[in-house]
Amino acid sequence: MDRSQRVAVLPPDVSRRIAAGEVIERPASVVRELIDNSLDADADEIDISWSGGGAETLRVRDNGLGLSREDLELCWQPHATSKIRTIDDLETTKSLGFRGEALSSIAAVSTMSIASAERDAPQGYRLTVDRGEFPSVEPAPPTAGTIVEVRQLFANLPARRRFLSRPQAETTAIRNTIRDKAMPFPGVRFTAQSENGTKTTYQKEQIVTRVSSVYGSIAPVQSLHEIEGTGDGFSLTIVAAEPHIVRRDRRYIRTFVNKRRVWEFQLTQAIEYAYQDVQHGGLYPIAALFLEIDPHLVDFNIHPAKREVRIRPAGEVHHRIVELLRSFLRAYTIRSVQFDGEFPEKTFNTPSPSTSNDYYRDRPRDRSVPQNDGMSTFDRGETHRKKISPLPAQRSAEKPPFQPSVRAVPSDDLTYIGTIFETYIVVQRDERVYIIDQHAAHERLLYNHLQNERSTQPLLVAEEFDTTEDQDNALRQHEEEYRKIGIKLVRIADRRWRIDAIPPEYTIPIETLIETILDLTGLNEQLDRIFLAELACKAAVKGGDFVDGLTATELARRTLALEVPRCPHGRPLWVELTRQRLETLIGRV
Ligand code: ADP
Ligand code: MG
């Protein structure tokens, strides 16, 4: 055997560098660890600056408790920590660090200096360590807190250094780390600056403003709300955006446990689940969730970077999140549609262009299905090809002729005043006038209706259609999901399918149905919800479509009776104008 193949214990400087590489992967990990230390030292001002993507120099200054001379001598040694003393402390510690490995890891792979002074001490000290060697502690002028400087990261690990991304990408990673650290600490002022970038400042602020500052213009502060609640051994703060502000991905749903960002599916899922009442699948809310939980009830040690977490009362936490958000959404949706004083700007807020409310409606309205016989949908006479009526459950055969004037059509206690801009139905009830978006309202009613429909009925004439290769594959995957919502699809040949049965109350043209099915073949999540939302949108009357007075009144009556008066995209369905409000606006009172 070659001598070099014998087992040997690695020399300490080698093993230390290997271990260091696990804690410190890139400059952003240094930033994460140093910010944690500053926060653990009770700092409320933390300044971070760097150059060369953080690999050249990186500096974190804080106004925390500081280190004594003895602390400085010890702090960079492996397993040196002030935060726990015994193994039992691990169970109760709320500090962000406790393993005592950050400074030793950083010191092993860089040139590190720490200048620090304890509060009110007349004298400060500076520690320098060069790649784990030549430590020295010298007197230095007192500082208000601690300044850690890390230079030439990975200079002694050339392979690791080569694996770093371009400075610009490392800078982005650093900024993302700072955002994740800043969000749960609104009482701490952070500044961040790279050598030629602009300086970012997060002032000391309230949690709602901090979430808005971190998320940026996508989440303006006036659209965010703070919701609080408690449970057994835990408390929750959720900062949630109004439901009409939607995203197409989960990037703006962040979750924190004991002020650490975690990637925990259960928590994110609870938020999405609560919003499903007002936003259909495929759209995601903006929210930040902060769970504070008894350290006994949580285990961070399952993941080395503490990204994942095991929460013991996971079910209770989930339940509480859903409950809190639902009552917020309910209260909000009802309050915000009342146009009388407190929330008008919210009621009429035009969503910022970056939001994707018009996900569906932006699509061209009249994409026609490829038709084999050239006949329009409207011309086809079969029973299952009826054009959808505005109100599927109570279709009335004899509709009165349209009355273009402002003429009242009574229904219950509602009076139909007219339709304005060919889109908004105006009705009056006592001292209140309601202005209802006919498309959004109809879409919501249809959506609710379709959701409750689970029965199925064979079509008189089964409908066949061709697909592309991709659609063919996707349909084979989704067949079962469609069956669950009452749509029976049969594959009759390569890239040819037949639709055999649909729920009896689908009065949607079969082409619209097929078109919707084919449109959604790229999806692999929440297919049923998205399908129904898409179908409701396509089948609903559009803005500009003529709706007769009787139908409009019925539409209004049912819309006003809805518990959640929001369209599936989260927008309000109606606004209310009271006599009193009108008189205030006019200046009568
Ligand atoms: P840990 O944070 O896990 O204890 P570190 O290696 O990150 O381990 O830090 C070692 C010790 O150095 C800490 O326990 C703390 O006592 C001290 N320390 C580090 N950074 C600071 C700081 N910015 N202010 C005050 N003390 C600090
Ligand atoms: Mg630490």
C-alpha cells in the first residue's frame, strides 16, 4: 500500500478550513453571520459595506454591547461562544447564533480584524487574525460597539475563491441576505453599501413599514395590514397585503420563525390557503409572517443553515394562521367596498402596473377555437352548445325589452337605476346606491356556482377534438383531475380526444370548455381551481356587453348577498355610495 493511502488525522489547520467551508460558503454567509452577531449583541444600528462582491473587503459595524479584551482573545477560537454554557441551554436559547463557529470559520479563511469596546469602557481593543494564524490583540481607541472587517475571503482556498460568482452576483446575494435579516427586526436601523452601488437604508420603523421597505414598490405601505394573534406557546404577526394585490409566484410570501427566515412549506401553504377565498389558484398574495414560538417547541437543527425548521404544534399554528387571515380578509373585503369615508382611496385604488390582476382579462377576448365546420358557436343549435346565460341557475325565457332610460325595475327591495359606461350596474336600496362591475360580479357568481358543481352528465353528442403532442401528454396526466370535477375525457387516438360528460349545469359552449382545457395543459398545480376561474372568466358577461334590466337586477341581488364580495382576482365587485356621503361630497352638509 502506498503510504499516502494510510488513514491519518488531518492537521488542525486543514480540518478547520474544511469545516469553515461548510459555514461560510460565500460572502453573503459572512454577512449573515456578522449581522446575527450584531443582533445578538443588542445593536440597533448595523452598517454593512463591501467591495469586490464581498470577497475583497467586507465590513460590519454595530452599536452593540461590544467585546472585552478577554472576549476578543477567545471569540475567534472554535466553539467559543457567550450564548450557551450547557447542552440544556440549546433548548431555550433565543439567540441567532450559539454554535461558536462563525468567527472561527471566518478567521480561518480570511484576514479578519475586530475592533471593539465594551459600553463606556475607556479603552478599546483590536483583534487581528490572518488565515487562522498570528492572532494579536492590541489596544485601540474605544468604538461605540464593534467593527468587524473581513478581507481577502478564501485567499487560502483558491478553488473556493474561483467558484464565487461575479462580484455583481455576490453583491445581489449579500443584499438579499440583508433583506432577510432586516425584515424581522424593524427596530434596528440597517444600512448597506457596496463600493460603487447606492446606499440602502432601512430606518427604524414599524413592522408594516419595514415589510414595505424591504419588498419595495410592489407592496406600498398603505396596502399592507398588520394582523396579530396568539396560540398556546406561540404568537403570530402577519403583515398581509390587500387581496387585489397579487403576484404570479410565491416570492413575496416570506416566513420567519423566531426572527430567522425559514423555507417551510406548511407556513406558506397556510397563507395561500386563507387567500383562496378571494384569489384563485395561480395567483399569490404578498405577505410576511413572523412566528414567535417557545424554543422548546421548535427544532432548527434539522438543517445546518437553519433554513428548515420542525414546529411541534404545526397543526395548531397552521390553523391559527388561516383563521387570522380569513377574518382579516372578510373584514377587509366588506369594509373596503363601502364608499363612505375611511377607505375610499383603497376602494378605488388602481392597482400598480406591476401587479397582475388582469392575468386573464389581458388575454385577447375573442380567440376563436379552431372550428372544423366554420360555424360560429352562436349558430350551433345543440342543447349542450347553448350560449351561457348570465345567470345559469335561474334562466328566464322571456326577458323584457331593454329600457335604455333611467327606469326603475324593482326586485325585492332593490331598485335598478340603470347601467353606466355599459359596464356598471347601478341599483338603489333605501339610502344607499351600489355600483356593481357586471363582469367581475358575474364571474364571481359563476365561479362559486361551478365550484359547487360536482355531478356529471353524459353529453347528447360527444365532442371530439385534436391536440398537439404536448397537450396530449398533459391531458393524460390531468384526466383524473378533470374527472373529479365532472368532466369525462377519453383518449380515442394519438392526439385525439373526446369529451363524454360534463356537469349538467355547465351552460358554457362546449368550444369554450375545450379551449379552456387546452389552454391550461401547461399547468401542474391547482388545476381545478384555475380551470374553474378561467372558465368563469370566459363565460361571464364582459364589460360592454348588454345586460337587460331584469337580469341586471338579479345579478345585483345575488352579488350583494355574497359573503366575500371580491372577484377571483381579488378586486371588489361593488362600491357603495350612501346618501350621507353623497351629500358630504356635494357640500350639502
Ligand atoms: P456564536 O454567535 O455562535 O456564539 P460566533 O463565532 O459568531 O459564535 O461569535 C463568538 C462570540 O463572540 C459570541 O458568542 C459573542 O460573545 C462574541 N461576539 C461576536 N460578534 C460580536 C459582536 N458584534 N458584538 C458583541 N459580541 C460579539
Ligand atoms: Mg454568531
